[in-house]
Amino acid sequence: MNNSEHFPFAVRPLPYPAKGLSPYLSARTLKIHHDGHYAMYIQKLNKILECFPQYQKLPLEALILKQAFLPDEIRNEIRINAGGALNHMLYFECLTPAPKSRLSDEFKKIICDNFSSVDNLAELLKKAALSILGSGFAYLASDMSGKMHVLALKNTETPIEERLTPLLPIDMWEHAYYLQYQYNKKDYLDCIMNVINWQRVEMNYFSR
Ligand SMILES: [Fe+2]
């Protein structure tokens, strides 16, 4: 994550063509999600901060971490939109059209130490995702010691609020899957596991 980014925040372009994750995620689903929903969080965040120049130098993570110090009139909106911006930025960057990218032996061992196997981690992520009632994100995150955690977060909550490093979000808002999978969340989850960019997840872990 690039901590130097601050107001005005920009929508990061998709790191692959919109049709690149097809058939697991359709180009239409991905384009509406990225250009519509993700972009909306960035626009709203910038709009809020326009009137509060004293917070414009804060990067996304700091806006989320320091929300208790923000004025009452913007705290909730900042929390929602900074969280949404960060979760979406990471979601799109943790997917890849080249899913066969191998894990390093070192990272694979860390996953196995935490969850027995990569397959078991995938199952735990899917279970967490299916446990979310309404909108939210399932997450793989790590703490300061390097221990990994699987989380089921509501709405646009982030692991940062729990002092954890975000490694891999799975978007469970309906807009992430409904156009293609309707109510079949399990099918969405089974498919998305085929396009996880584990190399990016590994980078997130080792740069924490
Ligand atoms: Fe989303």
C-alpha cells in the first residue's frame, strides 16, 4: 500500500483489462464495480476533505486510524468512505488474470503454520465471507507478530481499525457478485479463489 497517497485521492486503474478475470468475474461486473462503486468512495472522500484542509495530508490508513480525532460532523463519513476506498483498492489489486502465480516456499510455510494448508485458508475465508449478514468484506490480515487472522467485517470496516495489516479482502457487497451470480454467493467465492493474486498477498504480508 502506498502511504504517500493523500488528498486529492485518485481512483487506481484496474491492474488488468476488465475482461481479464472472465469467466470468474465478468467484465461488466468488474467495470461497474471499479468505475462505479470504488470510484464513488474516492469522490465522496475528496468531497468531504475539500472543506477540511487540516486533514488533507493524511493518507488513507491514517484517516482510518485517527478517526477518533476527527470532528463529529465528518467522522462517520470519513470512516465509511476511507474504509471503502482502501478495501476496494486492495480488492482489485489482489486479483489477477494469471492465477497460477506460485507462492514462495517461505510464504507457503507461514500460511501452513497458521492454517494447516493454503486450501484450508481458502475454506476459512469462504466460511467467513458466508457468515456476513448483509454487506461487508471477508479478510485475511496479520498482526504485529506476523500471526494471520481471518475476519468477517461489516460494511466498509477494515482490519486497520483492529490494528491489523490488511492482506487480502474478499468483497461481499452484492454489487461484487449479483450481476453475475445473483444469490449464489458460494459460486462467487469458489470462482474468485481461482483468480487470487497470492504474490500480491505475500507482498502485503512482508511489507507490513
Ligand atoms: Fe465493492
